[in-house]
Amino acid sequence: MPTYQYACTACGHQFELFQAFADDPISECPVCKGEVRKVYSNVGVVFKGGGFYKTDSRPAASSGGE
């Protein structure tokens, strides 16, 4: 299940929550019962192996005049 980050707009409390894709996002802070919003951040992704760069799919340069 994915982990979502939330921040309260009233008290500033930040927390993470495990939720399924089908679950509705929460709207209430567990500390002060204020309104919360989702916090979006960058995700670190590392691609390993061949086929991820444009140079991997190009044919080799031919040497010769023709």
C-alpha cells in the first residue's frame, strides 16, 4: 500500500498514512480535528540496465564513406 503525507492547515501537524488506492483521502487532523492537505514531494527513482537512454536504441554509427 502507498504511503501518503498529510499536513494540517490549522496546527501544522505533519504525518504519514498507509492507504489503499481505493480509499478516500482523509480530511481531518488526528490532533486538532482541523483540515488537512496532502503533501506532494519528489520521488527518487533509479533506472538500472539497458533501454533507458536514447543511445541504447540507436543503431551503431557505421564507419565508411558510404
